[in-house]
Amino acid sequence: MNCKVCKFGGTSMADGNVILRAAEIVQAESERRYVVVSAPGKRFSGDIKVTDLLYALYDAYEAKDMAQFEALYAKISVRFLNIEREIGKELNVQAALDEAKEQILGGAGKDYCVSRGEFITAHIVAAVLGVPFVDATEFVRFDEHGLLKEETFTLAKQVLSTYDRAVVPGFYGLGFDGKVKTFSRGGGDISGAIVARGVMASLYENWTDVSGFYACDPRIVNSPKCMSELSYAELRELSYMGANVLHSESIFPVRSAGIPIRICNTFRPEDRGTYIVTAAKRNLGDSVVTGIAGKKGFTSITIEKSMMNSEIGFVQKVLSVIGKHGISFEHLPSGIDTMSLVIDNEFLKNGILDVLVSEMKEAVHPDKIYTHEDIALIATVGHGMAKNVGTSARLFKALSESGVNVNMIDQGSSELNIIVGVEAKDCESCIRAIYHEFFN
């Protein structure tokens, strides 16, 4: 018997009526046996996600602002109690809320606090479906660095094999210290992939509020093409660069097991959605480009030095400077006498950029070093790009004709993507220009 794992995102858990809709989707196919859920998301524009309320709740606890703590706890309580009322069934929500409050005030920690959205929601969904609740702490394990441990997959197989059906909360597991530990935001997608790998699912369905993966952000281009298939590698590139339908790290658990992913719409379950597979099929006449995604908030540090290529250890010296500060880089485009480091601005707060520049000058004595702040990175992705002559020419011609100035170019050795760095103000114009060149 085939087995499907369904992961429902925050919009699919936003209120009681939507939860009932998700339950109908699960019950529509007997193969849908394992469900992973997020905390309730936004019900409407301007609403606040439960996870954001929980982060604010813990901030109030740390600040010892008990008036604010109680006000936020009341908001969270109302949200969950309304879900219980809308479902029309006694679900013991108040007891779960009281227990969470007691543990938070008892010092359970930040990750425990923010994970309670998923924890309580999973209990609700389990009660609605009439299937067992299985806590993610029973099998999801993190090491001392906060990285997922390989034993997670063995434990998932052992634990879940004892349940024919189950509901599991996403977003968290058990840390190295024996306490609740969360993934990064959006990590519920990873939880779903772990469960899919643990039960060796025939399909991992990721239910959200869109009908698949669009070739670019619909907020930038009106009605972009919805892709029928993507490869794992294409989705990884696009997700990492800001296409936020699926967490970029959720691919790894299922890719190694060859489990396909289907991105589908809770509000339009009849739509085919997008399938993520090992090698997506391409028909004659399909665009050589699969998708375009952009991300703002980067800074480039460019180093120029004559004969850089002959100086042994030059790049190592530069990277040791950022490594010392615990900083990673996004890209490292280079020429024979130049190299640039593209770094996320999150690493460069509180004057760190000036410190890095000063230390790099001391480490490699460049002829010139300069920075370019407020950069956006735009990735154009597609397996077909490598086999089609002139793809780059078309891309840069489109940008030239739209008046977008390119500050940086980087292309991976696999020729799966071309990344350009542009001024942040040109990000949307750049995406529109590339989309219209390859899809219109």
C-alpha cells in the first residue's frame, strides 16, 4: 500500500474552518496516513501568525514585562479557543494552553515557547482526524551545533512504524541538551520531509495557499506560469534565493530516498500542483529557464591585487578573516586579479563591515578594496540553460533594454543558474525583464 505524508502550512491551519478543510483532504485518500502541521498562520492581511505572537510572548517573559506577557498570552489563547469553537468539538485546548504557560514561566526556554503553536495545533488536528498524536521530540534530534543528526531518520522509522496513522507537529525536535529545539523559520517543511523519509512515503505532499511553484513571484509578475515539474536541484536553488513556497533544506531528506514532493493548494485541492522530482521532464518548446527568484539585503566586498592568482593562500587568508567572525559568504565571483565576497547583511551589523575591510587589508595588502552595499541577488535557474546556446546573451540583452545595471555576475559550474547582483531598487525590474524574455 502506498503511503503519502501531508504537511499543512500555517495558512492551512489558520482557523477552525480551514483545519476542517485540511481534514477533508486527508480523509479523501486512504493513502494519506501521516500528517505534519505548522502553527496557525495569518487569517487575513494584517493578521499576526501565532508563532510571531509566541516569539513576542517570550520576549516579554525575558524582559519581565508581565503585563505584556499576560496580554499576549490572552491573544494566543483567544486564537486557539476560537479554533476549538469553530471546529465545534471539545479538544482540551485550555488545558494545553495552561500547561504551556506554566512551563514557559518555569524556564522551559525560548524554543519550547515558540514550538507550542505546532504542538497544540497537532493535538487539535489529531483529535479532528481521530488518529494518534506523536511528538516530534520522539525522533527529531539536533547535535550540539543545532544541526540535524543522522540518527533522526532511523528513529523516525522506528517510532512511526508503530503507528498506522499519526499527526506530528512540525518545526521542532529534541536538542543536544535534552530540551526542545526548533528549526529555522519555515522548518516545518523539513519536519514533513523527515516523516516522509522515515515512513518511506510514495509521495510527500506539501499543502499551502498556492497551486504550485510559479516561475517567479506573482507579486512581481502578474499571473506567472505555474511549473508542472521541477528537479530537486532547481527547487533548492530557487528556494534558497527567496522563492518561499518550500524551505530549501526540506529537499535533502527526501531527495536521498527518491521520494517526490507535490506542492498543492489547500483551497484548490483539485489543482494538479507542482511535482519535485530527481530529473524533471522537459518537452520540446519548453522554456530553457525554470524560474527566477530574487533576494535583497547583501553587500559585496571586492578586492583587487595584481598577480593575485600567483599568490599562494590568498583566498584562504581572505576567508579566514570572515571565518574568525563566524560569517559565511553567499558567492565568491573572481577574476585573475580580483575577487568579491557577497555577504548577507545580517552578518554585517554594528560596524562589522568596517572591521572586515580593515582586517582584509592587513591580511592580503590589496591594491584596492571597496564595498557595494544594498545589493539584490537574482537567480535565473533551469537545467535547459546548459544545453542552449545564447541563454546568457538573451538574459543580459533583456536587462540592458530594461535599463538595469548589473554589478556582479556569477554562474555555477553546473550551469544550472546565472546569478546577477543589481541595486536593490532594481530587483523587481530585473525579475520582470528576465521573465518576459524567457516566458513571453
